[in-house]
Amino acid sequence: MNGLDLVVLLGSLLSIAVYATWHTRRHRDLSHYLKGDENVGWLTIGISVAATQASAVTFISTPGQGYASGLDFVQNYFGMPLALVLIAAVFLPIYRRLNVYTAYEYLGQRFDAKTRLLGAALFLVQRGLGAGLTIYAPAIILSTVLGWRLDLTIILSGMVVIIYTVAGGSRAVHLTQKYQMSIIFGGMATAFVILLLKLPAHFGDALTIAGGFHKLNAVSFSLDPDRRYTFWTGVLGGFFLALSYFGTDQSQVQRYIGGSSLRAGRLGLLFNAVLKIPMQFLILLLGVMLFVFYQLDQPPLFFNQAAWTQAARHDASGKLQALEQDFNATCARKEDSIRQWLDAKHSGDHEAEAAARAQAQAALDRSDALRAQAKDFMDKNDPGVKSNDADYVFVRFILDHLPHGLIGLLMAAFFAAALQSKSAELSALGSTTTVDFYRHLLKREASDAHYVAASKWFTLLWGLVALAFALFANLTENLIQAVNIVGSVFYGVVLAMFLVAFFLKRIGGTAVFWSALAAQTLVLVMYHYLNISYLWYNFIGPAACILFSLIIQTAIGWNRQGADRG
Amino acid sequence: MNPPQADPSPVGVASDAKDGATGLPWVHTWNGVYAIVISSFVLWVLLLLALTLGYS
């Protein structure tokens, strides 16, 4: 980062702050503040839905996921188009007909107050945790770029997010997200093109290298329950995860219930149904191409330069330096083997091709082992260091290989994406606390100005909770996976409450309330003791809750459900 | 059981009444739009499968 990058970065951030403050300085009423303008079209809704989901985590961590594990993560999104079709056809018309502020108001109208509060509470817990995780992402960028401590960076960037979100409402979220997404897509496309131009091999050879190292295995029909991403976990688990997130998570529902018409909401959702899989594929492919690039160009032993510098400074034994020398020599041997492999392939010498490929694989295994040793050493000497290095791969490439100006723009785009995604989440947390708890339980009759002020205070409170979680969470997972794991553990049961409400008309509030509590307990216990793919919880949670609802409703009598409502 | 009660003056109802049409030039029913969305999903799965098999 040089002066030009800093000017671009700070200028962009300042522009965003001024823009949001200017456009959100007046709020006509609570609806205007919580739902935004009533006249937004389908494209604005579609982009807003995409922007809320695709935070900075998506653009920083997903290339790292592609670098480390290849394309198989794309299967996580296989259930999403089907889920969005169901939401557009069934969920959205009901939300609009009832004219609710939050999705959980519907549970209150369909069942009873306690079920509404349980649904809202589960949302607040899981989204509060998720909000903490996504505050973590921009902090990674700035800590790497500026060489700051990660915890200080979390506090500073988190406070910016909180101030911006409290000042802005749903209007600001809608207004700014489309511009942010334009900047992000432009920046990502430019970075991808520059990466392809800098590849020391043709694109076809790059695919050969990636395929030879098993990075292009995008679809697997394996039935192994320990395997995290397969076609089946993607279609089943991904379907329920997307149905929960887009259909019942207030941060998303808030994006599309306030549109100009049912048609606008539907087209906005279906725009995402078509867009998401190719978008995730391209971001993962960017990560795979980064992997290829660093097979033919000397990679650092540790991509998180700030952590590496700090560890090397305190390494009196010289262990890290020795590991780095060994690693560099191994990478040089690997590069030679890969070039021999490609030459043999082009000349049609299959025997030499297989031998060179085996040598390259052995060198890759060796370099991976050296990385693992370095990580272990760094963890042992400083347990506080965030050693999940895959999240730093893309940022490191940008810093080392993109021209100045573009570096600042990409950093600004990441940070802006994080702000907008976080703004939508915190706004939804504030809305739900205000509408489903404060207005419903504590102060039923008050002016809109009072509720707008209350919503701002609750948004501030949730911002501080998220900040605290981001500070004290010790993440062992890749960021994008950590966000999905939190969602998978809590979303399923909330979804089941809505599925029962929509499709099992004879089940009442008491049955679904106790079933949801039991199913959530079951999922938490299974997550603690079992080691199955987390995507299965998106299926297990709803299945358990629906089954328990049927059993409890049968036990208390099918003719009593009408009396449950209260 | 009490069915969900509609708000007497929901903001979206007036505009929603004319939402039966998709407003798209080539697809006039929502079922047609849903079919296109699902077809695009199937196409992507097939392309990804071809990539997997082609480079495994």
C-alpha cells in the first residue's frame, strides 16, 4: 500500500459514510426506516439480496477455500435455486399479504406469542454470532495491509460499522448496496484478469495442473457422511440452509418484503437463484488459479505476513528460518517437476508425464507438511495468532501483484462490502428486537419516532455484542465455513417452525414451540458429539422439529390446536 | 386454529393484485420462470460434472 492506495481507500470509505448519512438523515416513519423506500424495483432488490449474503467474507475467504480445497465448496449452493423458487412462490406472497415488518410477526399471527418470540430469539442468537464472524473479515484485510494487531483492527473496523449502521436505516442499505456490488464485481473481475495474465502457463495447462492436484473436483456423489461437501449434502442441506436463510432470516426478508410489488420481490429472488452458482464457481476458480499461480511462482511459507513477521521476530531458535529455506527449495523442485510434467504431456510421453506428476505431487505433499510444521510452531509459541492461512491468500496476491491504486480500490471494495453486509445484519437485529420484543412486550403504544429511536439503540447494542464476539472468538475454521456452520446449527429449527406454519395447518403453537426447543437441543448435542458434515443439520433440525410437532400435536389432541393461540 | 389474518390495509396488496403476469417478454407465467431457473441449475450441475470428469 502506498499513498495512492491510501487515498483511494480512505476516499472511498469517506464517500460511503457521507453518502449514507446524507440519504438517511430523515425518516418519515417506522416503515420507512425498517423496510426502506416502497418503490424499489426488482434489480435493486436482487442486488440487495446478493449483497447482503455476499459480504467481505465471500470475496476474501472463498478464494482461500478454492486455493486449499478446490471447487467442491460450490456444491454448498446446489440447493439454493430450488429454495429460492419455493420462497418466491409460497413465502413471499404470504409475507406481503400480511404486511409484516419481520418474518417472526407471521409466526405470532399463525401460532401464538411464545412461538413468535422463540423464532425471533433463535434468529437473534445465530445472527448475533454470525455478525461477530463477519466483523472479523474486514479486520483481516486491514491487519494484513497496515500491519496492525488483529484485535485492534477488529475494534476500529467494528466501530466504523456500528456508527454507520446506527446512522443508516434500511433505505441506506438498499441505496448503497448496488453501487458497492458494482465496485466489488469490477474489482474482482480485474483481479481475475490480472491473475490470468500473470499465470506462467496457458489457461489449458493451468487447468491440467489444477486437475492433476484434484482441485477441479466440483461434483461428488459420495455417500460418505464424513465428507463435508457432496452433491447430496449440497442439494439437501444446501436447500434447507438457503430456505432458512433467505426465507426466515430477517436480514434477507427485510430486503425483499419492502419492494414495489410481489413481482419485483419474486424477480429479485429468482435473479439470485440464477446468479449464485456461477458467481461462487468463478470466485472458487479464482482461488484455484491462485493455487496454480503459486505452484509456478515462489509462494510465501505463510501468507499472513503480519503474523509471520511477528513470529519470526520472536523465533530465537531459527526454526522458522530453517523451515522457510526447506520450503523454498521444495517449491523450486516442485516447479521443475510441473514443467517436466507439462512438457511430457505436450510431447505425448505418458510415462514421463506420470513420473513427473508423481514427483510434483510428492513435492506438494512435502511443502504442505512444512506449512503445517510452521503453523504448529507459530501456534505453540503464540496461541493467539490466527493461523488459518487460507483466508490470507487472495489478499497477499493483491498486495504483491496488483498495481497501486487498484490495491486501494480492492481494499476499499472489500471494506465497503463488509460495511454493507454488516449494516443489513445489524439493521435486522435492531428491527427484530424492536418489533418482536420491545414493541410487542414492553411498549405497545408509542410514536413512530420513539420506535425509530429504539431501533437505533438496539442496533448499537447488537453491534457491540457482535464486536465482543469477534474479539473473543478463536476461529479454527475457514471464515466462510464458520459462518455457514453457525447458520446450519440454528437455522434448521427456525425454518421448521415456518414450514409447519405454511404447510401443516392443523398443528398449533404449543406443539411447534416445544418441538422447536427439543429439536434445537438435539442439534446442539449432535453437533457437540458427532463429526458429520454440518450441512446435514440443515436437514436434521427441520426433520426433528416437524416430527416432534406431529407427535406432540397427536398427544395433546388434533382438535385442540385452535386453543393454543394466545 | 386461527388462520393468518390479513392486514386490512397492507401496502403491497394493491400492486400485488396485478402481479399474475411476469412482465417478461418470453415467459408469461410464473411456472415458466421457475422452470427456466431450475433448468439453469441442472445445466450448471452438468457443466461442473463435465469439468470434474474431464480433469480427474
